Amino acid sequence: MKSYEILLPGITVLPIIGVVVLLIWRKATKKQAATIGILCEAFALIIPIILLAALRREGSILFTLPWIPNMQISFSLELSWLSLIFLLTEVLVTLTAMIYSLGETTGEKYSNYYYALLLLFSLGMSGTTLADDVFLFYIFWELMLIASVLLILIWGHGEIRFKVALKYFIVTHLGSLMVLVSLITLYVNFGTASLSALILQASTLPVNMQVFLILFFIIGFSVKMAIFPLHIWLPDAHTVAPMPVTIILAAAMLSMGTYGILRFPFALFPLESIQPFALWMMLAGLISEVYGALIALAEKDIKRIIAYSSVSQMGYILFGLGTLTARGMQGSILHVVYHAIVKALLFMVVGIVISMTGERDIRKISGLGSKFPILCVCAAIGVLGISGMPPLGIFNSEWLIFGGGFDSGVSIVLTVMTLIGSLLTVVYALRFFGLIFIGEPKPEALPVKTTRALIIPTVAVAVFLIVEGLAPAPLMSWAIRGLTSIFGSFQ
Amino acid sequence: MSGLFIAVLPVSILIGGAFLIYLVSRFFQLSNRFESLLTVLVLIGTLVALIFLYNQIPDLAGRPDAFFGLSTPGGILWKPNALGVFILIIATVIGILISVFSGEYLSRDPRYLVYYPLVLLTLAGLMSMFLSNDLFNLFLLTEMTTIAASSLIAFQYQHENAIKASFKYLIMSSLGTMIMLLGIYFVYRSTGEMHLDRVLASPDNFTRIGAACFLMGFSLKAGVVPLHTWVPDVYGNAPSAVSGLLAGVLSKSMLFIVPVICLRLGMTRVELGTYLMVFACFNMLVGSIRMLKQHLLRRFLSFSSIAQTGYLMFGLGIGFYYNLDQGLSAGLYLFLVIAVMKCLAFLSAGIFQFYSGSQDIESLRGAGNRMPITAFCFSVALAGLAGIPLLAGFTGKWMIFSASLAAGDLFSVICLGIFMVSTLIGLAGYLPILVKQYQPPTKAGIFLNPAERAPRVSRWMLAPVTLLAILVLFIGIFPAPWINLVEQVMGWMLI
């Protein structure tokens, strides 16, 4: 084992240490608990960056420990270019949410448990991206779900949270079960749980079996992506969850579904087997895009507007994956990252608006722009970003996704419709911005200044969005390397 | 040491201990706690004897003197096997924990004197059932277990329901043993033998009818749908500790005697497997669907127990139907983890009832604040039963999935579909109850008044519950040694 390989499990072990410390240290104030959480998360961010040089040299880094030898299950993690992108996105989002929590009231009660659960949530996601063993993958996949359910249960808004959390759990678990069936079918057929071993062999399965597995994988992961009509858990969960948790849910957890689709059906099976699903994925993406945007246009609750915009944005990603072209998939991966940043920014803005006005009904809020110029600028950046305005990030990814759509063999009508559908995004985004920030200031009694602890991370995310949009080159090259490692050198 | 002595030792300790404890406690007017400690001592002795026996089994197998009474016709025939001893070790460990638990649980009952001997006798009956190798002894010992268990079920005779439940159990169980007696008649008529190893040599249609009778009798005792009607009444009204023993070990272990006997009496593996899988589906569906509408906590747990009997049968059924070792080991592993989790669930439910005086699920509200440790342990049990990863139940679920997907034909996939539906409904049943503990109380109850001091849960009850919860976590995170153990003993199910 090479020396740097030992660093890899650090990404999963550090949060566990943090969790243990937080569970023992019950008297920790919110600041102390946050410090521990942020420190662990920051280290988890530094490790992949340290490993970057080795990754460039090796192509992928693997760490393996035997766990249940008589069932051929091991504790193995793999860092590849693909997982790197998702890992960094997820850790950065969690870090942002942790810092944002400091300015919020969330987590003042039981702060040690709050930060412990945030760490576990993040651990679930980073484990999901790293796991190279299907058993381990599923454990992390469920950990992600359980931690988020608990966060909603304990710190969510209103009595309704119990029902919402239950619905969220059961609907998402249904998707997980479909994934589980496919994982175990693979495990049973080849007698190994190691994903890298499965990738080498899976294409030898009979074609019927392949089709069945791809179907189950795609539907299972689409539940997590909240593709219409599997999105029913999303709006409620996003609305009821406290704002930092909503940020992680929307910006990071949704993208795990994308990762799953890339990592399992796409990496395991030859493209010919996936081809029959291409049209359906594009179609589902289109419907999801339009549906999410239309509902967002009709919603009055500002948190729900942004929540439905997630359904719409995930539609683009599925569309890009469905094109099965290099450009489309690269666009999807980029879209995951940009969407994470934009969505985090928008939810942070919404959080500030709610905390200042105490209102969530869009009809009761207006004209905040003149009073809070910084917030207004951040919101404008977010709104323009989500509408796909150059040079903000989403322009790049949408360009690639639509390019992929035209490249694919499927009729261009579909792509043109998606392009036209994207206009709806502009409409709801501008409605959101216009109603809240322009016009007569409402409600009357408003605090003079925004909380500094909330506005600073928001500004930072806005700046980061502009930077990422202007310099997409490293991200693009990572995405290409990730795709090359899956598909070989295809264009 | 002679093989005979080793084979008889555990049961002798139990039965001797049962009478001795009663006499000593009566004579010296011992307190409840003291008697519970004595019981624990006896059970620890039994455990040591069992472990010793387990290690001796490879030696005993080749030696005829392990057969107690082989030389005399109609004598008592005993033959220890690794599977039986493994199950008995689990039963004894659970027995130790519930004895400690009863040290506080029975403190309000003046008749504790007979309680512990009855627990010991129940265990002794179970133990002899697994060790005996002839049909007539099996019948007698089954009856003994039934009688001891039904007096335990009626132990809280102040409650009318307890008497009713016990009566129901007694009637139905006697029906089961009666059918078994009929089976013995068929076997004896055809072969003139009761000795299982000798019957094995000449199975014919009569012995097959006998096998069917035994299958039915044991199905009744295991609570297989549609013979499950006694289960909710019994587990819901017996003392919690007894419910833990019955639901965790006693009734489910009957499923492991079934193959040993039926296969020897000439039933084929495919027949047995078909029976187990078909009825497993009924169990899974009935258990999980009826679980949803329960208002009483222990009744809820009883229905979930019916569903789990189904999971066990499903695993075993795959094992027999398709000749897959994975299925058998899944069934046996599930037995181990369900014993631990179910006992934990019933004991925690017992603590709630002990301090709140109510079995109502609504009265769980606020328990998370007032009894944090118990509530946490109960949550571990529920989450484990729901099959949440990293708890013991998940590995079992994974094994069931992989066994049925390895079989891979339509029958097993349909059953797997039903299994998935059942686990999903199960989630919808377990989670609201888990959550309820952490919700603020709304109705009147002991947990309502925040000014009132929270009840301090006795250490006698907390210790076994905590231990079991740790075990659930431990088995979940390190399943490898347990799976090894299970794979070692599972071969004994196939004659």
C-alpha cells in the first residue's frame, strides 16, 4: 500500500471522530460544536486536494480493507476523477451550510447533535461517492437518507414535519430498494461485491438481465434526483427542513442520484444496452424541466418556488445524461456543480429574506431591493445564474447539454422543445426576483441591516459562482477525465 | 467424561435448578431479586455446559454412547447436534437477560417464587426438544414446554385478558401436539419405530403423512398464518419478559426442528421448501399489514413478529427448495438477530409499561425526554427490525435478497417482491412509533407533566436492555464472525 492511500479513508474517518467528540461533549455551545464540525469538514476537503497530484499520476486511488470475508465484502474506497467532482461539491456545500447555520437560529437546541448529524449527512454523501463496494455503497446511501430524515424530524418547522419526514423516508427508500435489488443481482451473479471487479465483468450478463438492471438503476436513482413523477417527496421535505439542511438537500444530495446513474448503469454496461433508454430519459428530463418550472411559476411560498426549480434543473441533468453523448454527459456533470452553487445561493437568499421579514408568502413581500442592496445583488446573480445567463456557470453547462441533444441520434424536436422550455426558467426566476426586490417596500417593519453572519457566506458563494463561470476549464477537464475513465476515449 | 453425561448435563442443571430454586427460596423466604440472581447462576451453569457440549460434538458424533438409552427398547434417545446446541445457547443467553430483567419487573408481584422455576422449566423443555432423537420424547417434551409456557402467560392473572390468552394458547397448542400424536401413530404403524435415525432408513407414505402432521403441529407453535391467531393475544398479555422469550426464541426455534424431523420422515426438500415459501408470503403480508392498525404496543410487536417468522421461513424455504446454502444461512442468521432485536423490543416495551402503566402506543409520547436510554434502545430495536443499514437486521435482509436472487426463477422473485412490500410496509409501521417517542405528549399519561420527576429506570431493567442494544449494533457492524458460526452449524438441518 502506498503512503498516500492511507489518507483516503481519512475522508470518512474524520467526520466519525467529529461525531464521537460531539456526542460525548454534550455541553458544547453552538459555536464550539460548529467549530468541530467545520474543522472536520475542512480536513475532509483538504484530503482530496492533497491527493490531487497522486490522482493525476495514477488515474485513481484505491484503498481496501477486508470486512466480511465470507461474503466477499470489503471496506474499499476509490477516488477517481468522477468521484472527485461530486465529493468536492458535496463537501463545499456542507461547509457552506455549516457556516450559514451560525447566523441562523437552527440548531441552537441540541447543537452538538445538530452538527453531528450534519457531519453524518456529509459522511453519507462522501462515502457514496467513494465506495468501491456495493454493500458499502448501500450503507452510505442509506446513512445519507437517515441523517437527513433525522435533521428534518428534530429541527424541521411545524408539527407537520413528522409526516413529511416519514413520507420522505418511505418514498426515497422505495427508490433505494430498487437500487438494492440491482446491486444484489450483480453481487450474486459474479460472487463479488467489489465495484471495480464488477465493472470488468458486468457486460457479460445476458442482455435481458442488463436491460432489467439498467431500468431499475435509473428509476431508483431518479427518485433521489426527484424527476417527475418521482419528485413527490421533494417539495415538502425542502420546505419543512431548516434552511441549512435544505441547502444540503437541494445542492448536494440531489446530485447523488446523478452520480449513481453515471457510476452504475453507465459504467457497468455497454452503451448499446443503454441506448433503448436514451429517448425515455430525455423525455423524462424534458417533462420534469417544464413541470418544475410551471409549478415554480404558480407557487406562492418562496421556499417552494426554489424547491420546484430543483425538479426543473434535475430535468436538464437527466436530459443531458440521456443524450448519451460526450458533450451531453459532460454538460450534466458541470450542471451538477453549477446547480449546486446557484441553488445554495438562492436558498441562502431566501433564508435571509424569511429571517428578516418573517414571511414566506411572496405576495406579502416586495421592494426589499432598495433597502438591502447587497442582498439584492446576490439574488440577482443567483436569478441570472439559474436562467442561464452568460458568463454565469449554468450557461456553460446548458450549452453543452443542448449541444449533446443535437449530437444525439434522437430527433432534434426534443432538444428544441427543451430549449424553449428553458425560457420558463427565466420567467419564474424573474418573477421571483421582481416580486421580492422591486416595488414598494413591504412589510412595513423591517430590520435596518441584514445579519452579517448570513450575508458574508452568501456573498462568498455569489463570488464563487462568477469565478467558476468565468473559469470552467479545470472542471471541464476533470469531467472529461471522469467520463474517459468510464467510457474509454469516446467522443 | 462420558458422552452421555455431557449430553444430559445442561438439561439436568436446568431441571434440578428449577426445583432447587423453588425449595430454597421458599425455605429461606428469599426476595425476588435474590431469586432472580440464583436463576441467573443456574442459567450460567447451563450455558457453560452447553458450550462444553458444543465443543464436544465432533467427538460425540462417532460414539454410540451419546445415545442415551439406545440399548433398551423404547428408551429415551438423545443425540446432540451443533444446530440444536447453537439455538439453545441463544435461548439460554436470552433467558439470563430476562431473568435479570425480571429482578425488577416482578417486584410488584407477590408470587415471584414460582415464576423463575417456570422459566427454567420452559427452557428445559425447549432444550430437550432439540436434543431428543425420538418421536415420543419429542411429543412429551413439547407438552411440557407448552404447559410451563402457558402458566407463565397467565402469570398476571389479575388481568382477565391474560387468562384468556393463556387459555387460547393452551387449547391451540394442545391441538398442535394432538396432531403430532396422530403423526406419531402413522409413523409407528408403518415402521414400528420411534427412533428418528432408524425411521430414516425406510420412509413410506405413512411416514410422509406423519411428517405432514408434525409440520402442521410445529407450524402452529411457530405462529404460521393461518394458525397465528394466538400470537397477538399471548405476546400482548403475557409478562413482557415472557413475551420476549417466547417471541424471540421459543416459537421461532420451532421452525428449525421442522426440517430435522420432516426430512427424516421422508418429506422431500422441494416439498418442504414449497410449503415454507408459500406460507412465508402469507406471514409476511398478514403480519406487516395488520401491524399498521394496532394501538397497543405489544400487540404491534406481535404482528411484526408474525412478519419476521415469515422472513425466517422465506430464507429456509429458499434453502430447501433450491438446495441453496445461502438460504439456510440467511434463515439461521435471521433467527439469531431477530432473537436479539425482538427480545430487546419486548423488554423495552415492558419498561415503558412498567413505568407508565399503559400499553397504548400514544403513551410513548415524551418517552424520549423522560427515559432517554430506554427510548434509545427501543429505537435501536425498531430500526434494526426495519432493516436500517449498520444494524443487525440489514445484513440479514441482504442475505435474504442475495439468496432469492441467486435462485433467480419466477417463484423466488415473486416471493422476493412480497418480501420487499412487507419490509416497506414494515418501515411505515416501525418509524412512526420510533418517532412518537420523541414527540411532545398530548394526552394524559405519566409522561405528560414536565414538572413531575421523570421515573428513574431501575438498573436491573436497564442493564439487559442496554446490553442487547449494544449487541444489535455490534452484530450489525461486525457480522463476519456470526456468519461464520451460522455457516458451521447450518449443515445439520440437512439430516
